[in-house]
Amino acid sequence: MAEGNGNGNGQTGTGRERLLDDLKLVMKDAEQMLRATGQQAGEGYDAARARFETTLGAAQDSLAELEELLGGAAREAIDTTDRYVQQNPWQAVGIGAVAGVLLGMWLGRR
């Protein structure tokens, strides 16, 4: 649905990334609609347009905060994983091996 769902090499982002991309696309389309209908007249229309612009601005601010929060959470998870692997390399290898065996068994049954 969104332009940013794939990155050109057949891979897709996570559900969160797709949701963010879709929200950005909706906001972009809404901004274009506001610009295109800027010449419309009428007191009711002007009030509705002002409310919509306020709502759109709040949504953009919330989206920026969400992106920052998700980016921070991802960085924290990566840093935590990196520290664990650095401090416990053999345990990390063991966990990876067990995960690989389990995944192989699961895929083998399909």
C-alpha cells in the first residue's frame, strides 16, 4: 500500500515500519488535498479545514515522536544484544545453534 514497503531488493520492513510508511503517505496525501482545495469558499468549509489542519499537525507531531521512540527502542535492543554477545560469546553461539536447530526442525515438518 505504501511506497516505502519494500526497499527494491524484495525485502519488506517490519509491521511497525510499514505502519509508519502508511501513516506518512496518508499525511502527505492529506496535505496535498488541503493545498488543492485551498480556493474553496464558505464559512463551514473554512472551519472544517482549520480543524483538519490542526488535527493533521498533531498527527505529524505524534508520528515524529513515535519514530523517535521506536528508533530509540531499537537502538537500545541492539546495544543490549551486542553487550550480551560480547560478554557471553559461547552462550550466544549456543543460543543461535539451538534456534537454528529448532527452526530447521519446524521447516522440515512443513
